[in-house]
Amino acid sequence: MHTYSPPWYFSNGLIQTVLASYAFGLSWSWWGEQTFWLDRTPIPWQEQVFTGADGVPLWGIWSCPAAAKGTMIINYGITGTVQTAWYAHALARKAYHQGWAVAIYDWRGHGKSAELSPVPSADGWREGEDQLLIAQHLVTLGCPDQVALVGFSLGGQLALWGIKRAKELNNPLIRCGAVLAPNLESNISLAYLRTTLPGRIIEEVLVKELKVEAQKRAERYPAQVKPGAVHRINSISGFDQEMVIDYYGFPSVEDYYQKTSGLYLLDQLALPYVLVY
């Protein structure tokens, strides 16, 4: 019996992730919807400002094909926007051409939603309910009332929160979910990330992007950001320390992560879901 040995660049998951993110992300930044690996007709997107929990405005795009069989709400990861999340667009394109209505939105503190409101992200704690309200709005716009929540990385945690809140609030629209490599335990994951050189590099890249968003928030809503907060951010947990926990009333970052981490939701999820980790 013969065994297959992949080339070195396909034998390591981290390398695959970095190479794919760079190659696909770069081509998306150049060509957007016209990039070569999206080989089907572009989606006829419509812009929409949805109203989330607590009245928070959330900007997004949506589209519904004729005779759609379901609705998919897509959550991207920790950083990025609707415009830059190429993987969300790749999934949306595949789903749309298989008969799904699709929506991608800028969650709290991201993209155009951050321009509309100073409310920070909540790692799913409030975004779960946001998705239920987005689902309701999409149905009023003509999308099917059978809704799936999907997400990648931290966006996967958001989708899990949506599944949890759907059952708690008896929302009949949310039927299932699918998440890829979701964040499951922030306190453990971030501590482990810092034990390796690649992990520290990854965090450094993410922190640079988070600081850009923090600076934008400080410029747009100076009364909402403590003096020197942006300068003090030197880690992912530092971002949450300076920009998130005070707004939502958490006593510490550790408590915030304990409350929001996806691991502690799994035994509370009553709707069908698939988790690829």
C-alpha cells in the first residue's frame, strides 16, 4: 500500500492558513468581486442598516435569489470588515448560487457599523441577539424564514451565541448553525498563543489591526475612549481591557472571557449545529 506525503507547505495547518490568507487576501484587495477564484456571476448585493440589540445600528449587505431555500447570516473573524473579509464573500457566493439568501454584516465595532455607533464588540455576548434581529429584518425584506448562522474564528463564537440566544428567546427563525475554527476559550487560547514565536507574531499582526480600529473610535467618539487607551493596547486582551469591558460592566478581562467564551455555551445549544475545529 502506498502512502501520500504532501509537500511541506501542505503538511502544516498554520502554514496553510497563512499562505491562503495572504494569497487570497491579496488578490481580493486587488480585484474584489472580480478576482479569478470567484468564477461565477457576482451577487447583486443590496446595502442595509439593520438594528441590533439595544438599538445598535449595524451596516451590512444582503441578497436573495429567486425561490431561495434558506437564509444564511455570515460572521467574519476578529478583525476586518464586510469589504475585506474575502472568505465571507467566497462562502456567500457559493451559497447564493446554490439557492441561499445571504447576508454579511459589520458586527459591533467593525467597519461601517463602527462609523454609525461607538458601541464596542462583545465577542458574541450581545452579537448573538444582534443576529436574531438581523434575521427578522431579512425575512421582512423577502428572505426565507429558515435561517442558518455561520462564522469563522471569533465569528464562529458569535454564531454560537446566536444559536444560544435563539432558543432562550424562542426565536423560530434560527434553525441551525455551522462554525469553522471558532474561538472556544479565550483565557487559555491567548495564553497559549504567546508561548510560541508564530503565535506571538500572529497576535502582533492582529493587535496592529485592533489598534487602528481603536484609534478610529477615539477620533470619532473621544468621550467614549479613556485618555491614552490606544497607546496602552499591546495585546488582544489589552484591547478588550481598554475598549470593551468598562462599557459592558465586566470587572476584568478574565471575567469577560469566562462569560463570552464559546466552550461554555456548547452544552446549552439546543439547535442543530456543526463545529469544525
